[in-house]
Amino acid sequence: MATKVYIVYYSMYGHVEKLAEEIKKGADSVEGVEATLWQVPETLSEDVLIKMNTPPKSEVPIIEPRQLADADALILGFPTRYGMMAAQFKAFLDATD
């Protein structure tokens, strides 16, 4: 049975997503590892994102907090803002049981 590794990230402008993709390549190269990319839900409205000139979100699926329990390992990625994780990722973690 493969070891399920979830790579869970938040990326507004795509930088963290690129890092997550590279991490997935490395994880996929390990025999017996099944790596999956997941995005956390966006908390900003579409109007705000447009005003911030953000690119469209990728097709990577959105994870729900309850799905974290399905993974054998987690790799978390997010940008920092003033020394704290992005609010979107914090909101996601706050929603876990």
C-alpha cells in the first residue's frame, strides 16, 4: 500500500504553487509514495482578487479540513505576511477539529 502524502498549500500569485509542484515531483520519485496536491479555500472575494491583479486559480482541487486525516504525511506551504502564515491558511487550520 502506497504512503499517501498530501501537499497542502495556499498561493495567491502562484509562487508557492510552483514550489508545491516541485515538491510533488520529488515525492513522486520515491517508490511507494503517492503525492497529491491540494489548495486551501480562498477567503477573498473574486472582486478583491481581480483588484489585486491575481492570476486565476489552478485546477488543483480544494481540500476540506476533514480530508487531512486521510493522509499518512502532510507537507504544508504558504506565504508569510509580517511573520505570520497567510490568513487563508490560518482560516483553514482553524476549521480543523
